Amino acid sequence: MSKRKSSNEHRDRIEGWRKDAAGLNYEEALQALDLLLAELQNDSVPLAELQQRVLHGEVYLNRCQTLLDSVEQSIVELDPKTLEATNNA
Amino acid sequence: MSVDRLPTYSVAELNTAIGSLLERGFAPRFLLEATVSRPQLKKGHLWLTLTDGDASISGVVWASKLAQLSYRPEDGDGVTVVGKLNFWAARASLTVQALDIRPSLSTVLRDFERVRQLLEQEGVIDPRRARQLPSQPSAIAVLTSVPSSALADMLRTAAERWPLTQLIVVPIPVQGSVAPTIINTLEALAERSMELGLQALVLARGGGSREDLAVFDNENLCRVLADYPIPVVTGLGHEDDLTVADLVADHRAATPTAAIVALLPDREAERQGLVQRQSRLKDALQGRILRERQRLKDRAFAMQHQSPLEKIRRQRQDLDQKQLLLKALSPDRWLKRGLALVSNATGDIIQDLESVKIGDQLNIRMSDGTLEARVDQIQRSSTNPTS
């Protein structure tokens, strides 16, 4: 029973990270990943948290990869006089 | 030739005949290369003399056309005029009606030099003012003519390199009096740059002649660019074209496409960077465990070194060494080689004859036992063999 509870907590935590990462742009997600990697490499993370941090890093990495794979570029054309968006682009 | 056979005209008829001859026999449009002399505005129309030094002809730009010109000729300017002939029959006067006037290359370059020198003196053109470009801009403004091949090239390049950046395209005119319009657009966009999240501006125009880029030497336009709130990248004309706008920009790209390349990162290079990070992340766990294991080993070794048993072992080892040393220094080694130790009855070692007299009892210690002896005779050596 407690094992199942723990597994649910774990899943919820990862889901929470994913939601947070979804709000980041590429540069922000990459910065978060680099910060985490630096912590991991200078051994400042307690051993008990190591696995969690690596999983958190993977969430940031996935966010970066997803953004990088997007092919749709947002192009907005503005009217030069009003600077309001036109529908030409 | 008989006078009867000569055509006879009234003045009006003659002038009309000349007019109709010109109309039939002369190209309806032509290009005229000339230098402008004494331009004057009269009732909104620009009157001027077009000359090449030896010959001259009067010219006019009607007020309606004048408003559309991107360039207003000044006295001494070299120009290329797209014109047609106007013949006024009433006074038989001939004028070139200018449909368009463009500055000649020499005029454009002279203006470029003038503005460049002025802005350099004022410190507006200064390479140290160039700001760093954003590494992964979330949104950039692209000012160029729409539609144009330059824009199409830029959009294609942006899609290939970095689709994550939002492109805000703002059309700018290329015909007519464009400098004030471009300045207005630039200023309005600068006010909204924060709201639009703009991180850089690209000012681009596709190829063409250097004369077509003359607007980018406009002093006011260049001042606006120099003080722009976000970094400016120019991609104007061909690789060899240099305008004042290029000199005040934070980065000058050779072409519109190059401007996009300068500003947007390369997706493939970034992908490689992510692969490397993925591998570092993967190794982080294993590497840390290896390092912690090594740390444990180091500590165990240190602990072992500090244990009481180990201390006793080390002390024993120390004693053993001292014992060996003692053995090495013991006189037994000498006794085994045939030498003997002589002592008196009280056990003092006899080192010379001074401490011995006849009748003394002596003990002579050898390697395998002791002899007891009495001194019968004392015989001193005549010389000391060591001296």
C-alpha cells in the first residue's frame, strides 16, 4: 500500500515538473538544465536526491528537444502605419 | 527651288508642326544623364536646368510627381532622369518633363561620405557602441519590402535555422519618399518593442543598385537606428554595398539572408549540444556513485591507518628495526672476526696500557667465551700504527 502511494507521489512530482517546464521557452529550459548539470557534476546534490535531480534534468532536456523539433514558425505581419497585425502572413 | 513649292506656315502652324514631328519622331520615354543646375520651386513645380557642361536643356518635375520622388535633387547633383519631351507650341519651347529622378552613383557616394563623416565626428558611428546580439531571441522584427524575394529568403532561412523565434514582419516602402515613412515605422515600432517582446531588429533590402540603397544613408534614419532600443542588424543590398545604416547598426550582415543567419542560432548545432547534455545527465548518476565509492575507500583506508592494532603493528615494526640496528652495531661482529675485548677485574674496558700494571687480572672476551689472564709484562709499542 505504501509502495503504491510512493509510486503515485513520484509520478505526480514528475508531472508537476513537466507542467512547469511546459511554461519555459527554449533558453529558459536550457538554462535550468545547465544549472542542474553543474550541481550534479560538482557533487553538491545529496545522494538521496540524486535520482530525482537526474529525472528533473531529463524533463528539461525533453522540453528543449520538443521545442527544437517544432517546425512551425510564428510569423506576424504588422501594418506599417498602425502596427496592428494583418492577416497576410 | 520655287517659292511656290515651299511650305508656308503661320507661327502657330509652324510650332504645331514641330510639335507633331517631335511627337512622332522622338522616343516617348528616355533616360537622361545630367547634372542639375539651379533647381527652383515655382508654384509647387520643380524647375531645373539639366546640363553636361557643354549642353543644357530645361527640365521640370510637376508637383504631383515631385511628391512621389524618393530624392530631391540639389544644385550640382549628378542625376539620371526618366523623362519625356514637352513641347509648348505657343512659345516653341522644349522642356524635359521628369517622371522620375534618381541620384547618380557619384551623388549617392558623396552623400554617404558626408553623413558618415558627420556621424563619425559626433560619435554616432563608433564600433564600441555595437551591442551583443541575443543568442536565442524569442521575437525579432523584420523590416523589409513585402512581398519581396529578400523576405522570402529570410523566412526560408529562419524556418531552417530556428523556427522558435517569432518573426514580426513590418513592410517598408521602397518607392517614393521613403525615408520619413521608414523613420515613422521605426519609431512606432520602438515604442512597442517591449510589448511585442522584440529582442532585435533586422533592416533588410534585397539587391539592386547602390543608388537604390541611398535611403539608408539618410542622416535622420541613421540617427534613429543608432539610438534604437534593441540591437539592429542590417542586411542591405549586395555584399559589397556599404551604407551609413550599416555603420550605425550593431551588426552588419552582407545580405538579408546573412542577417537572419547572424541573429538566429543553428538548430542542428543546438541539437548536438542537447545530445552532449543528455550524455552528461546519463553519466551523472554512475559517475557520482563511482566517486562516492572512491571516497568511501579513501575513508576506510584512513580509518584502518588510525586503528590501535595498526598502531601496535607499526610500533612493533619500529622496534624490530631498532633491534636490527642494535645487532648491526654490537661488538659481537668484531669478536667473530678474531678480535677480543679486554676488561679489568671491575669490568672496565681496557683501551690503553696506561690503565694496566703488572700483576693485574684481565678478562679477555672472545666470540665463544672468556679467558682470565694475568699481566706478566708490559711492552709499549715504539710507534702508533694509526698515526
